[in-house]
Amino acid sequence: MLKQFSLDTTRHGLVNITRQVAQAVKESTVQDGIAVVYCPHTTAAITINENADPDVVHDLILGLNAAFPDRPDFRHGEGNSAAHLKSSCVGASETILVAEGRLVLGTWQGVYFCEFDGPRHRQFFVKVM
């Protein structure tokens, strides 16, 4: 089963999409398998990280901005090269195990859509097998 989701993002940030991914798994009726979460954008990404303390999301963005700052010597005409670098570093997808019809995530883990070049209207996909 392939399910498409849409979301509107802010300038930079991580959006917790764990509930949408879990719902796709539930609707698929797959009991044991995998769920692939995929982002079809070159300035956004998908990651799994802590979802208990919102300061973690803040710190992730802070760290990525420090690691990949905007630079005047970038050549890309749209002026969003740092967003492309962040997207490539974080990655376009995550694969999550499914057991007994549920996502296999650690106690503190959540699935996030990472926006590096918003605000934008974005999509992501969940394929459950």
C-alpha cells in the first residue's frame, strides 16, 4: 500500500509525522513487514529522532544550521544551497520495521518531516509492505 500525505511547513523545522505513518500502517493491515517513509523534495528530508523533549528538535535545527550555513560563495541561483546540503545529509527516507501491525520504534523515537527551505506545501509518502 502506498499512501500520500500533504503538509504546509514553516521556514525551517521538523514536523512530527509519527501519527500519520502509524495510521498508514494500521490501514494497510500489514502485521509484519516494513514501512518506508519517503520525501520527494530536494530541500527537505525524513528522520527518526527523539519526540519527548521539544528542545531536541530545536537543537537539531541549530546544529544543522551551524554545520551547513548559508555562504556567499554558493553558486546555486535559488539561494538555497544550504537546504540542499541539509537534505542530502539527513536523507530522503527512513525504513521502519512493522511487527504485530505497529511501528517498531524506541520509547522516545518519532518520525519527522524536516523542512529546510520553507514555507512550502510539501508531500511525503508511506509505503507499507
